[in-house]
Amino acid sequence: MTDLADRQAHAQMSLWQEHVRAVSERGDPYAKLLRAPEDPYPLYEQIRARGPLHLSGLGVWVTADHRLANKVLRDRRFGVRRADGTKAPEFMPFDNSMLGLDPPDHTRLRKLTVPSLNPRRLARWRPVAERVCHELIDGMLSGRAEVNFMSAFAQRLPLRVIGDLVGIPERHRRAFFQLSRRMAYLLDGVASVAVAADVRAAIAEMTVLFTDIVAERRVEPRDDLISDLLPAVDDGRLAMAELVPLCVFLPLAGTETTVNLIGNAVRALLLHPEQWTAFKADPALAPAVVQETLRYDTPVQQYRRIAHVDVELGDAIVPAGAELAICAGAANRDPEVYPRPERFDIGREAGPETLSFSAGIHFCLGAALARIEAEIALAAVAERLPDLRPVGQVRRRDSFIIRGMLQFPVAVRQ
């Protein structure tokens, strides 16, 4: 961007942030939520108290209702872009990757990608995840007694696995890891101009990296996502300009979900000693821990949709072009759906599916992989780190979209 464009972007962002601050100070719970509080859950209850759907002072329709949120996510009258195909100003800039597209392009790209990410095929990555988990835990146990759980374990496992799945050569793994950490801010929503500039720079560097990897895989195809997709480039079903963004952003979105699912699960367990004790006694409960964490403290807290036509939802008419914020973190604690929703309980009876991986056509392609990795990781932690305990101040991400930690200090042994 030019200096003039940077100044204009800074001015627009400052105006938006000032508007959010002013509306939040008038008591609007959704505006308060956008200021990324440490604990969003009391605000979700304030949103819920305003009814299944209400219009925020920011001009955004908001719901915390599970039934309504699930309905909207499955409703083809809503999309992630405006009806004319343009993005909303506050949407994440995924450009022509599948994550930021509506049908028909979204349908075409998803159809091409699904075979590489179906649960049966993903099961082959289970031994890889198990091996990596034990390598990381070996390192934690042989080093300092206190570590940052996020950087020592939770961030490293998904990146190692996704590197193999996508087809990133070993010599590029370090660069991929570093660029992924910089690009993670892309998922956090509104950021500073400086952060946005660094994210753009990281995207450019990642694009160069993947362009080289794609060229290498064309010469030496392997059993990975890039090699799977190259025939579609050759026969015209997929443009090269689409392949590189897919390779860049699918790993980013999938990795961040898994990183924070693992971190949030371990923190919830350690803050509920009776649950941690029960899990250590039976690590086979890992799937239940994953499911309850997705409900109790989901990594993805919010989705945005735009109405393509006027849509009647209950007593309200959401006009074409209006934005609707779906508070998944609130919907997953809807007391009409989940009894005693504020309680973290790994023995909870199965209920309706959470909205942690979205729903409908944008349901997370990597959901099965995230569950596999998290289940393996949590079982390994319970078996090999029974003395794990929190020892310091948690530092969370400054985000109203992604619920996760940057620093989670723990002691790994007595």
C-alpha cells in the first residue's frame, strides 16, 4: 500500500474503533464484545437477554440463540460476501481462497478439496500425531520445569501434522511456522494498521513459498494435498491463482482452530481439578473432553454472514445487505439446549451438535482432523504429564473471533 493508502486505512480504522468505543460506553453488549474482553461470556448473556435476534447499535444484527444461529448458518440466503460478490469492510481478507467465497466458486473449490480431508483418509495421520506428541512431551520433560504450554506443545503439534498433510518440505517448515504465527492475526478481526501491514507482508512471503513448493510437487508428486490438487489445475477445474491461496489459508485456519482447542481444553481441565482427575484416570475420555471444550470454550467464537435478500427471522426482517453476527460461543452455552451450560463437565450427556465448526456449506473441512489431533494430544498429556499445573499469568489473544492464549505457563513436573 502507498503512504496515502496507509494513512487513509489508519484514519478509517481509528474512526471505526472510536465508534465501537462510543457505542460500547452506551451499554451495547455487542460493541463491548468487539473490544475483546478477557471473559466474553457475561456479555453473551446480556446479548441473550435481548432476545433471539436484535439490532446492535453498530448496525449489525446479533444472535446468541443456538436454534436461530444454526438456521442462519445453513440458510443459502446468507453468505460471507455481499450479493454482488464484494466483501464487507470488516470481513477477514481471504480474497479468493475458499474460506471467503460463496457458491458457485465455494462449491467448486470445496468439492476439489474434500477427498484429501475426509475422515477415512485423515485417519492415516493418527500415527504421525501420536509420534509428534510424544516427541514434544519428551522435550518438555527434559527441559525446564516450567514452560509456555502454547509454544512448547499446542502450537507445534498442528503445524507439524498440517505440514505433512499439505506437502511442505522439511527445509521450508521453519519458515512456514514463522509465517503462520504472523498470519494468525488475520483471523482476529479488526487490527492496527501496523499489524495489517505485517500480515500482508507475511501473505506475500507465504505465497512465494507455496509457489515454489507447488512447482516442486509438479515435478515430484507425493501423497499430499498439493499433489492431489495439481491434476485439477491441469484440466482447468482449478486456477493456479486459486491453488496457492488454498494452500496458504486452509492450513492457517485449520491450525489455529486445533492450537486453541488443545490449549483451551488443558486450561479448562486444570481449572476444574475433579475433571482433570477423572480424565487422568481414564484418558479414553479424550473425545468427551474435546466435545465439551468445543461447547464450553470454543476456539472460534463468532461468524459473520450477509443477507443476500430480505430474510424474515422470527419477528424481525433482516434486510438485504445487512450483516448478522452469530455468537457461536454464546450459542454453545444456550440454556435452552444445554443444561447448566456454564459448567465444564466431561461426563455431560451428548446433546445437539455445537456450532464450533460452523454449519451448512461453510462447515469446517478440517473438523475431523482437529478432533483427531486434539484427542491424541489430550490423551498423551493426561498419560505423560499427570503433574501438570498452571503456574503463572495467562496472556490471551486480543481477539473477539478467536478464543485462545499466547502464553499459558505451566509446570510439567513436581
